[in-house]
Amino acid sequence: MVVLGVGIEPGTPLAHLREAVDVLGIARVDVVATIDTRATEPAVTALAAGRVLRCYPAAALDAVAVPTPSAVVRRLTGTGSVAEAAALLAARELGGGELVVPKQRGRGVTVAVAR
């Protein structure tokens, strides 16, 4: 299973999220994971269409050790990581838990990949 973790600023267009995913060069995404406050963000729901969408509260994400936490993300969301932590948490639930692509920033988005 390939899990895409997504951190996204409200109102970011789907095109910006797709650009960030395309840069990763991954062939497929099985699960999209993010923070629960972005569960209904249009770009996230569009990208997750036909895939499993996993959403987690900030406290659950904050409990996940990540290589590159962010003080800015913590201030804005209550967790030091959204993309990496969500990807890892979802991958662990599916029997994996290895971060294969650390967070990559795009226009209004951050993405990471775990298996």
C-alpha cells in the first residue's frame, strides 16, 4: 500500500496538489491521509476520490515521530507534522510504517509518502 500524506492550506486548488504529487514520481496512491480539519477540503476530497481517505486529529499526528517537524505547522495546526505524520500513521495501520519520501513542499501543499 502506498500512502500519500497531505498537508494543505485552505482553498489550495487541486491543480497545485496534483503538481506536488506529480513531482514525487510515484506510480500509484492507494491511501490519502491528512489532518481531520482538512477532511472536507475540496482538493483533498478530489484527489482521494476512488481511494481510501484517512483523517487524524492533531493529537494523534503529534504523537508520531517524524524527521522534519515544523514549528510553523505546530502553531497553525497543533501538530509539528501533517504530511509525514499522516502518511506514517496510515501506513502503520495497514501493516507498514516506512517513510519513503519525506515531506516535499509545493504551492500551498506539503506531501510525503509512506509504505
